[in-house]
Amino acid sequence: MDEANRVMRHRLTGRLFHWTTAICFFVLLATGLLPVFGINFNWLTPHWIAGLVLIVAVLIHIIRTFQGHHLRYMWIGLKEFITSFSHVLAVLSGKYSSPAKPGKYSVAQKVFHFGATVVVLTAAGTGIMLMTGIDTPFWERDPYFVSESVRGWLFALHGFATLISITMIIVHIYFAIRPEKRYFLRSMINGWVSRRDYEDNHNTDLWKEEKD
Amino acid sequence: MPMELLEYKSNAWGQRVLEGVSWDLVWIFLAAGLMVVVVHSIYVVWRKAVISRQSRNEFSTESMDG
């Protein structure tokens, strides 16, 4: 497709962040959950390494967000929330009307991102605290850094974040591969969406085309 | 028997201490994800039917007007 018909959605740094996060999640879930199902191996080292990589990636993402003013694209305005909520209520009552075109991200995508933020920050925060109990090249273990009861709650919160992420990953992959949403997945690989997808599916006043 | 949210263990002093989340919940969260997939798939089929009915009605109204 020629340049004139492409609209930039995700720059290279954003795409690298997404796929780094995806690989980290895969490693974290595999190393965290396979032993639960009786598949035993040396899971701890790849688990904390993937966790640290994810934390570094998230920190870079947070800095980028505030530097590049990307926050406005993710912010859920009261008006758009009410509009979306009314649409959901209408659908639930059996009446369908076309929803208003969103800006760069739909309310559903923003809500998902907010949920993912809470889950990742919970898993990362509790994970760092739990790492004080194991030896790494960066520090020696201190089993008394947190009390036994606090450690139990840290494990519980870490576990709940893991469980919620299972549901979120299923939902995320489902929407990524749905035919009408597949242009989002393509944009997470190529960086751009076609002008047709941009104009057909988005409010071009709310999502202004980025110029290089 | 209701499913437990948390798991407990006995420590070296025989006290009951929190161990973490109950991993039996994995199946519930897995099922919740699959439930979203099923419900949304049904919604998409319903939406297609409504849109096609609406466009058929519009077409027949236009034909009568014409």
C-alpha cells in the first residue's frame, strides 16, 4: 500500500513495547502456572528475569506516555463514557443502533488498558517484594524483609493478578483476531492502518493523523 | 463445598498462615474469558441480523415511496 493511504497508529517503540510485554506475559504465565499443574522445572529464574524485563518495559512506557502526551488518547471522558454506556444498555434491552465512531481508541479498549495497567502494576509491585526472598545476581535473599503474613498477602495479590491476566489475555487475543478488528493487529505489526479503515471506523476529529 | 479463594498452610510453629491464592480458581478465570468470547460472538451474529433487517426495511420503504 502506498504511503498516502497509510495512517500511522503505532510507532516502532510502541510496537516493541507491546510485543516485549506479550513475550514477558507468555513466559511469566508459563513459568508461573505450569508448576501449579504438576509440570515441574526450574521455573523461578526465567520467571523473575521476565518479570524484571516487563517492569523495565513498563517504566519506559510510562515515561514515553507522559513525554509524548499519549495520555489524552487513553483518557476516558465522561461524555464518551455515558455515550458508550447508553449504547451497551440499548443493546442489552434489544435495540441496536450504530455506536458513535471513537477516536484513536474505543472506550472498551481504554477500559481494557486501564484494567491491564492495574493488573501489571499489582503483579510487578508484589513480584518485586517477593523477590526479596530469593537470591539473584543483584541482591542476596532476605527472608525477613517482609513478615510471613505480609508474604502470604503478597502471594495472594500476585496470584489474583495472574488469574485476571488469564481472562484478559483470552479476551485480548479474541478481539485481536476478529475479522472486523484485525486491522488493529496488522497495525501492531506494521505500525499503520489503511486510510479506509481510519475513515470508516474512527472519528478523524478525535484522532488526528500524525505527520512525521 | 464452596470454592476457597485463598489457601492456607501450617508454618514451622504449627500456626495457620496464608499461602496465597487458591489455584482451583484458574478454571473460573479461564471460563470467564471463554464466556466473553461466546457472548460477544452471539452479539455479533445478532447485530448482523438487526442491521440486515434494518437495511431490508429501508429498501422496502424506499421502493414503496418510489
